[in-house]
Amino acid sequence: MANTEKYKTEVMDWITSLYSRYFTKVPLMMTYHRLIADPASGGSVNANSTRLLEMAINKGYSLRQDAFGMTDYYQSWEKNFAKTWNFKRPIIMEGGWITSGTHRYWIDPSGKYREGHPERCTPGRV
């Protein structure tokens, strides 16, 4: 779709402004990802991701990441983006791998984790 980037910008501006206006007594968090607000869920970095995230950050949003430690999802772009905002904005992260259910740490494609050794599933440094 030719207008995807235009629509993404308009929606991000609208929703982040709306939340900033009405949620004034709670911290606002924005998940940072190389494909923020994109119809694709995986793939190469979208050139507008940084700009869209900075739009939210400039409205007071802090950063959040749910896939910290999951090498398929938390890649160099995410690490570098977090480094840019380290000590400037709060950044919260959730270790993406759990020990039961469908997101088991030992299925990480990096091959770094072994079943029965959750102590090895410590997220890499930002």
C-alpha cells in the first residue's frame, strides 16, 4: 500500500497525543521495535521506525520491550535504539523467554540456551 507510511504517522501522532492528553497521572510506555506500527511483524528495519518512536518520546513516553533476550526479535536495531535513550528515558524490559508454555527459552534460534538450564537465559546487555 503506497500510503502506509503516511497512515502510520497520522495514527501514531493521533494515538500518542490522545494518550498524552488523557493519561496524565500514569507513566506512558511505547514498545520499541524496528517495525513499529508496521503491518509486517518481522523483517528488515523500517526507515521510519526511529522517527515514529521519537514522536512518542517527545510527548513524554518511556520505552518498553517485551522480547528482551529473544534473539529473533531483540536484534541489533533494538539494542542500539535502547542505547540511544539509556539514562535519558526510563526503559523497562521483560525477559521474553519463559520456562513453560509456548515461548520456551531453549527454542531460541541462537542455540545459546539448553533445556533445564534457565540460569543461562539471561538477556544480553543493552
